[in-house]
Amino acid sequence: MAVIIGLLVSACSIQRSAISGDKRAYGYSWQQEKQIGQEADQQIQQQYGLYDSDELQKYVDKIGQEMLAVSHMQRDDTPEGYKDTEFFFRVLDSPVVNAFALPGGYIYVTRGLLSHLDNEAQLAVVLGHEIGHVAARHASQRAFEQQMGQIALMGGAIAGQHFLGIPGGDILGLGSMAAQMLFMSYGRDDERESDQLGVEYASMQNYKSAEGAQFFISLKRMSDQSGQSLPAWQSTHPDPAERATSIPQLAEEWRGKGYEQTVVNTDEYMGMVNNLIYGENPREGLTRNGMFYHPELAFQFSIPEGWQVINQRSLVAVVNSDQNAVSIMTLDNESAGAEASVNVFLNQEGITTTGKSSASSGGLRAFQAEATGQTQDGTQLKFYLYSLEYDGMIYRFVNYTGLDNYEAYGRHFQEITNSFRELTNSNILNIQPVRLRVVKATRSGTFQSFLPSNLESLAINVTEEDLAIMNQVELDERIEKGTWIKIPR
């Protein structure tokens, strides 16, 4: 179900473009964009978490700052107001292969993306591409077009799921403008322009920018392997095969302008991703045999049969197969106890309490309530609230579905919340994530011949083809002695 965030802003901003220097209309002023980015940045960090490696964070920032130095944000003819903008480059602790930018200079790459790159030149093109989105102010351009057309903005909720018409910004805790910018889809022309800028910036720093094409070949293979269309974040992007062809052509144009493109830095890059967590990190939560376990926080609760778990750093959502009932668990760091936590939700405007009482979950102090409310389109919802006190923290479950469906799903909500317990199983408490072992081949042979025979024993689902795509090779491709390869362990 599409999530609609209606943000119709009456005013626009006429400012000079950092790319062309010409005046054009934007949905927001540059100062507003920086404020929006700053607001959303803290929420993104809370939602996904930063990858726990200062060395890797500093490395990505170093390459990002190199790209920024030759970008349209810091040139002699850059319009005033842009040059003093500070950019932030962050590595998110997510296995999803993704990179994105927020307005005002906030750029993110995931550890999942880093595992699929093969050298520093590829990283430079990706970061240059994202700088291009910020410099061209693509999100603000799209916002202006939406305003002029008076079209409600289509947003998304966590992990691409849409929950009962509740705006994604509400679930993420983002302000309205931040939510709009985060869920804004770039057009294909925007993506092509950012590809051009990414290649330009990387070439100006003498990176072999044609290397960036290999990443888009990997994206195409990931899409083909799944048998599905591209992920939602790529739905408005040019076809990866097109980009794999255009990027080397763009690189050659910059070579013709006198920019030597010799820097690849494979050794340094492989050294940085050695020991990188690969796939889902089970210490942040895993589902097994109908239970959700969180080894780091030492708790567990049951999952109704057929329901899906969406595990984020800041919340755990459990959704039924029809996606019309959901349980969302978050940490409440503000309330003094379980009852106060439930009351915070009940005291919101538009929420009508229908009953509340003390409760207990495995001997833990808890409080529960039922309430009703409605969405902006008038859909009637019924909520089951449940907060409990455990290990010095307050866990709050917000469970809801359509009013007519509550009788069917209410028992599932209670199954989830009432099964919350301390995790005591030592095997799960001590589980460790899969990490990449990056080595140089000590012999020649097919890539498949280097793969371990016990992939099924890993704590994640991974196939031989997954690993070939990650290494940007084919399974039967010959790997020469001395070639870097990435293998999970």
C-alpha cells in the first residue's frame, strides 16, 4: 500500500546552481536544505547505526573529502554560500547494498555496499556520485516540481515496507521536511547527471574512474539472480547495464581532457574491508525456530507463524503476511516506567483509550492498554500498547491493525508481547557475525575452487553465486595467483 506524505509548500527559493551558476527554482533554500540534512542525519544514525570501525569511517571520509575538494562545491567559481558547507561521509551498519545522500552534505554508504566494491577507484566514483546529488540539489529540485504540480509525495516506511497508511516519516521519527527529502525519488536524468559528476570528480583526482562500471554490472547480476525487478531505491535509476556502458565512455572523455586515470588502490581498499561484517549481524537480532533473539540486549520473544521480522537498529517490526497488522518494538529512553511509557502514546491527540491495566511478562513489570485512532484518510485503527521494564530499560510495543481486523490479530499481538523473556541460551548469547576474510590467492584456479565447502554452516544464507557477485567475477572465471578474493568466515 503506497504511503502518502502530503507536503505542499507555497513558496520556492530562487538561487544560483552550484553546478552551472545559473539561477533556478528550488523547493527549499540552501540554508533550509542544510537544516533538513542535519535533522535527518541523527535519525538515520539512530535507525541504522554507524559501523563500529573508526578506521573504516575515517577511510571513507578521506576519499569523500578528496572528491569534495574537486567538486562544484569548492571551485573558484562556486557561488557564495556553498563553499563553506561541511560534508559528512558515514558508513552505516547495514547489509543492504546501498549509498544515498541527504541535502546539505550528508552522504552514506553501507557496509553491504563496501563488501561489493573491489577497489578505492570504485568507492571514489560512488562517493562522487552522491556528492553530485547534493551539489545539483536534486532533492530540492524534485520538491519544487512536486509543489508546483501539487502532487502528494510518495514515501516509504522502514525497509521498503508500508504499514497501514502510517507515513514513513512518523515511523522513523523524522520531521516532515526531512521525511520528504529522504523519500524523494530522483529521476533518471538526475542519476545520469550524478554519474557524470561522479566520474568527473574521480577522474580529476586521477582515479581510474572506468572501474565504477563494475559495480553496476554487479547490481545487474543481483537483480537477475533474484528474478525480480531492481530494489525500490533503484526503481527510478537508469538500467545498470546502461550505466556500465556509459561510465567508461565518460571516463574516456575526461582522459581526453588530460586527466591521467591510473589510481586504483586495490591493496589499500582490500586491507580496509578485511574482517568487515558480512550479511546480517546476528548480535543485533536473529530469527530462529519461531523466536526473535537479541544476543546483545539478551532478550527474546516469539513470532507468530507466517509473520515477517524487520529488524532495525532502533526498532523491531513484526508484520503479518497481508501487511495489515504490525507490532513495532522500540526502546523508550524517556519514560520513568512501563505505565508512563504506555501513557505517552495514549496522550497523543486523536488517540482514544478504551482500557488499560497492569501486566506481567515472565515476571517482568509491564503495563498494557487498548486504544483507537484513525489515519488521515479516515481508516479506523485499533492499538494494543504494551510496555515492560527489563534490565534498566523500557521496551514499548505498539501493535495495531484495522479496527475490523483486531479480533483476528489481537491474540497475535499478545503472543508477541507476553512471550518477552530474558535470553539465557548461551549458544545464542555468544553467537558471532560472519566476517570477510580478504586474501590473495596462493594458486590459480576457478573462483568456485576457492570457496569453502561448508557455506551452509554459516549463520547467514549465502550462495556461491552471491560470493561471485560480491567479488565481481563469474563462478567459473579463472583467478590468477596473487589476485585478491573476499570469502566469508
